[in-house]
Amino acid sequence: MTPRDRFTEFMEETNTAGSGKASSYVRALDLLGPILAKPTSLFKDCCNIWGITTITRIGELYEYVLEQQNLGESGIFGGEKPISYWRDRYCSAALNSFREFLITTRHETKLWDVFKQPGISADDLVKQLSKQKLDYTGVIGKEAIREVKTRVNQHFFRKMILQVYDGRCCITGLDIPQVLRASHIVGWAEDKDNRLNPTNGLCLSATFDAAFDAHLISLDEQFHLIFSPQLKDHHTNKAFQQQFQPFENHAVTLPLTFTPSQSFLQYHRERLIA
């Protein structure tokens, strides 16, 4: 996959579906390359945006493009069309997102390197993941660093859980990535020490993820699906009979590695809605 393709994927994952931001920002960077190649440009060496891997260089380019956009027709964007891409600051905004993409990719690569160690235990995995720092103070602000780290960790957890569950809902076997969720057994906000613990995760389709998160369903000591009394109250409903009832007391498909922790599941079971 090319850097352009990876950036497109990054933008699609981190922005609201249908917003058009991904395609607009990719287009902005495609248009920016030839403009930077102009004789009057101070960044002719950056005309291949997709080949830049230095985060500080992208930061310098961002400041330059921002300045040139403000100069309007008297800067390097003079006479360039479509005007909206530089007049409405799409080029600088796209560069800012590309810088965040590079920071994100670098940090996520470090997380995957830890995960891929042969035979690593869940405890060691969590310890080593927690030691991976994302420190770009001076490149982006501290608040932005926190936001990037949170987003990277959330995306990494999702990808990790989908990988160990072979890309399938552990209840239904559904294998459509767009409707699969990486469900925390003990919630993200409840236990920050186990946010990246794969034994604290289940791969569930959207409906079952919502039910699990609402404590309407859980798993017993044998990893069988159990229902809360409140959910069972809907036993006369046809949708319940078709979508939920067939799976009651059935064993879920366990992951290839990192079996769900029974201590986390016990915590979850104790909170089933009566």
C-alpha cells in the first residue's frame, strides 16, 4: 500500500463517514506537489509530498504553505486552480493531517512491533505497550499529543482484536469489517491500565456490541452467551427471537490467542441488568 493509500485510509478512519474530508485532503496534497515545484518556491525538494517521511520537515512545509496561502495571488498559489483549495486553507489543513498521520503511523508501528513478539503474554504485552511513548512536544501541542495517542491506541486495540478473532464476530461469525466492533469487557473509561489488554476484548457485530456495552448480554465461565433478565423480557418479540434467541447459551468462538480474562468477564457479569 502506498503512502497516499495509507493516508486516505487514515483520513477515512478518523473522520465522519460521508464528510468528504478524506478525498478533499488527498486531492489538496496531489495539487500541492506541482505548485511546490515552481521556481519561486522555497520547498522545491518537497514536490513529492507522498515521499516525505520526516515529521519536522512536514511541519516546516505546513508553516510555509500557511504563509503562502495568506499572501493570496502574490504567493506561489497565484493563478492556481481550483482556487478554493488554497483560498479555503485546504492545503495547509491537509498538511497538518498528513503530519498527524506520520506521527500516528510511527507510534502504531511501535505498538505492532511489541504485539508481534512470539509467545508474549498478555501481562508483558500490556506492560511493554504502556512504555511506548509518543512525545512530539514542540512539533504538535501537548493536548494534540494526548488526542493522537488516544486515537492511535483505540485504533490499535480495534485492529488487534479483529486480528486475534480472525476478523469475525465471536457470537455470530459475521466477517464484515464495517460492522464489527472491538468491545472492551471492562470499559475504556473504567480501567485505563487494561485499555490495550487483548484479554479485555471481544470481537462483536454492532448489535451485540451495543447489547454487551449496555450489560444486556455477557459470557459465563464456559464462555457461553448469557442474557440479562431485562433482555429476556423481549422473548415474544420476533426480532429478539430471530437475532438473539438462537445464540443463548451457545459457546462463542474464542480468539487465536489471548483468551478473554474470566476476571474481566466476572466484573461484567455482575453488572447484567436485572
